Amino acid sequence: METARKLAAADYVPPPVLPGDVMERIGYEEHSRIRYKSDKALFLNGPGAYPITFFHVGHFFRVPVRMFVAQGGQAREIVFDRANFDMRADSPAHELPADVGFAGFHVQASRLAGKGKLNWRDEDWAAFLGASYFRAMSGELSQYGTSARGVAVNTAVTGRSEEFPVFTRFYFEVPARDDDELTICALLEGPSIAGAYRFRLRRERAVHMEVEAALFLRKDVERLGLAPLTSMYWYSETIKSTAVDWRPEVHDSDGLSMWNGRGERIWRPLINPPHTTASAFLDKNPKGYGLLQRDRNFDHYLDGVFYERRPSVWVEPIGSWGPGAVQLIELPTDVESNDNIVAMWVPQEPARAGASYRLHYRLLWTSEEPAPMLAPCVSTRLGRGGKFGQEDSTRVVVEFLGGPLASLSQKSPPLEDSIWISRGQISYHEVEAVPDGAPGHWRIYFDIVAGPGAPIDMRVCLRSGEKQLTETWLYTLNL
């Protein structure tokens, strides 16, 4: 932490520049061919359960990162050696300096796994690679998807370029013998910020990460995003342009889930907007938020990359975070290769030079949502409104499933709807059981009449008297 504090008090020193022409030739395909030799893994024979292998630098990962083993208050640097990588004889990587350095690392599966399990050499479950990005896969899904970041600086700020601070050093603490937890420390550096991180990683059915961070600003930051998550949303059943792609849906996450400090559970389906949008959900001491993949049906994607298996990622604050907002940034995209979604916590107080932040939270990488739920939203659909499809109205259909709804009679349910829209009029609405025979599957649909103009914000939930039965559904409709 003191190292980060001293760095923030001094002028920023950019990382070394590697030969650009060579780096250009180590593109995605070439980089994927360069593999660290598993018999050179850190902690190959222990202690601890998880060997560590390393990434080579490349076109998309140009900043060399130093790696250390830490024990007893001492740190020993892991020396880069090109001979520890398998690569083609004519790979451009041979033209780089012999001490070029690593780009990041994998955490491999447990070397202590029993018979019938995948060999740890063939499976990893966490990776830190590029700027301050890192990600994990949930144990039961075995797929990467959404990423986390150490920090987000000036994301989607008009007139300013986003800054991407970099983890420049990692310290791997020597585990206790056969320990199933891995502790990694990291140093973060950027033009406006420096920071120190401690990650405690544990793999069960889900992947658990406990994160502690100390951040120090050397410059003012207009939008400082703490505990940020990054994902991809192109389109879903909600809205899809005609013939945009043969697959029914393409996304790593389909919504932002929030559990605010007042105890309200909120679901905001993601959108692919016509232009960059920023939504702020004001809160104080949030209980949690996350980018989730709720739709787990292969038939809704039909893709061999298995979007239905992408992990949901949940942020759980430890301690009081004070006032601020969960902010959701959505950027337009017409391809699936762009991560166009960011969710993060932005403190209320302006982020000024000299300010410091201490942050403590958990990250859960899972297939299911981690906290008790009311009936969750399982589908959002849009279409033309009116009985025969009036062109001057938009029909919104929101489906909820399970939770307290499962015990309701479908014949005479004590259900009431609550609808709010920011502009326009509601010309018609109705609540009904979805005719699929599934207990607790209900939907509300309503028509909005509104002309072109500002986006329409909406809020919907189902109640029984004073008792709310569903989470609160929020949406932004662009006409």
C-alpha cells in the first residue's frame, strides 16, 4: 500500500514501449498459439492446490508485467524465459527482447483433483490479462464471459478519453501446504491513479474472490468506477433487428441486478442503445449488484460457444460504501467481439487529486443468483401495441417466475400491478398467468402511447396488497 501511495505522489512514468511492428504481428491467432509449458508452472508440485501459468505479451497485451513469489515478507522475482513457452519457430515473438516480460497469468485447476477429473494442465479457472482486467468461470459451467476490473477511470465521459490503469506487478503468496485458497497481491499504475490490491481466490461450485484495495489519486477523475464489471450484450428476445444474425440471441449477460441499501431488489435488462448511455441508480451502502446471465436455455442461442453457460458475476460490498450510485454504461455495438457494457459503483463525492479510497468486497462467479429473491423477471419483450398492432403505441411484456408467485391460484390471484413511465400514456394493461402450466409464471403487458423524444424510463412490479411479490423491473425504451 505504501508503494502505491508514493507512486501517486510522484509523476507518472509510462511503461516501456515494445517494438510496435513486432507486436502488431502477434495478433489474436498468433498469441493463442504461444502457450506456457505446464511443466514450468509456478507451484507445479505445491505447496497449495493451484499451479500458475503465464501469458506472453502480444498485440492486445502490450504492457510487460512483473511477477513475484512472496513469502515471509520477502519477494523473489520470477524471471521471464522465452524457453518456457511453446511457440512456432517462425513466431514474431522470437524478435522481442529476451527479457520482455509476461502479460498476465492463468490459475490452473487443482492438481489435487481426484480420478475422473480434468487434468489441471488442460483446465484453468481464473485469468488476469490486460490492463486491470481479470475473470473467472463458475465451477459448474466451465465458461468464461463477464470480466471484472481493478478500477474504471473516466468511462464514457464526453470529451475525455477513457484511462486504463494497468496491473504492473503481481505477488503470489506461497500457500499453506495443500491449501485450497490462493492469495495474490497486485500493484496498479495509471496516469491518474495508483493502487494496491489483495485477492483471495477460492474455487467451489462457484468461484469466490475477496478483494481489498487501496487507491490513491494523482489527478482529478470525472467518473471513478469502483468494483467495475464489463460484459457484452448485442441483442436478445427483447428486441432484434430483422436478419441481423442467424442466432436468436447473442450476449454474455442479459441484465443488471441490484440489491440496494433499502432492501429493494431491482432488475434492469440490458440494451444495445443507439448511442452511448449512462444510467445512475442512486443508493447508500448497497447490499450488492451484478451483471447476470439468467437465460440458460441453449435453444435461445444455438451457438457452439455456449452463451447460456456464461457466468453471472455478483459484487457484495464488505463494510459501508456510503452514498453514491451503481452506474450502468451501455455502448452501441453491431458485433459480439466488443465488450460494450460496464457496471460499477461511483462514490457521491467528487474524485479529486490527493483523495484516497479503501475498498473491500467479494466477487462471486456463479450460475445462479447469490441472494434470496422475490419472483425474478425472466423475460422482457417489445412489439407494436393495440389489439391489431397499432403503429402509434408500443407493447411491453414483462414476465416473472417463481418466488412468492408460485403459491398463487391462477384462477383468482390477489395480484395488483404497479406501473410508472417517465413520459407518454398507458393506453392498456393487463396481468395474466402465462399459459404454459408453469407454477408462478405470470406476465404483465401494457401499451405506451408516446411520440418521438427522450428515452422513456419505466418501472414495474407485482404486489398483493402492501406486499411486493416480484423484484422491481426497470427499463429504458428508445423510440
